Amino acid sequence: MAEPFYAAGLRFSCARCSACCRGGPGYVFLSKDDLHRLLVRFALDFPTFFAKYCTLVDTGAGYALSLKEKANYDCIFWEKCGCVIYDDRPVQCATFPFWSSILASEGDWLDAGRDCPGIGSGKLHSRSHIEECLYARRSAGTILLSAEEAAHPEVIDAATLLGR
């Protein structure tokens, strides 16, 4: 099996440009841990949090819970000062740019670097760290609702949804 192109590590330091958070459509899928942290942070029940901050995305396998975007495609939690939930940001955000789609090939990494000035500069991240990020994102999972649940998210109890 061939070594991944990032076997010797990759350079990345966040430039805090927020290009990954704003200006283009996308999804920030939530894991159970993400949702739990955000419910605690805002001291909200799930129906209230959902109505204010979330949307559902039909994945074909169910309806994935995602953060809403503003009309200009900025993340719902992005403000002039940057991410207002940075300390509790979803694992998807925390592991950027070490995502399987970006690490599929060196070309994909370089393509992502056209939009992200932090890719290819700054701190050298080891293969081990990169693979820990890949594992963290993969193992976190995404909350999927059934069609029945998606039809009435306002009645879902967080403890049931989170399996607690």
C-alpha cells in the first residue's frame, strides 16, 4: 500500500481569514457531542436550538442535522470578530483542513489551498496528527433523523436524540 502524500506531514496554520466559515454554501454537520456542547453553552432545549440555529439536509440515508447559514452563506455563528462558538465549535470545524475530501490527493490539498491561505504555511503537522483529525471526524458521526423525526423536529427530546 502506498504511503499517503502527507506521510512527511503538512503545513497549516489558521490565518483566521474565515474563508472556511463564510461566503459560500456548505454544511456543518453536527455530531451528538457537538450538539450536547452547544445545548449546554446556550442553555437551550433541542427544539429551541434547532429552530434558531439548525437545518436538516436530506442525505438519502436520513436527514442530517446541520448548522444554518445566513442569507450570504456565512455560518450562523460567524460574526465580525470571528466564530462566536470557537471553544465549542463542531468537530468538523476543529479538524479543518484535515478532512478526507481535502486529503484525498495532493491535488485536492493544493486546490483547497487556493481558498485557504493557511494551507501550506506555518506549523508542520505530523502524519499522526493528521490521521487523528481524520479519525476524530469519522468517529464523531453525524446526527441523522428519520423522515418521521425530520417532519416534527420541534417535539424531539435532546436526551433521546443524544442517547442519554
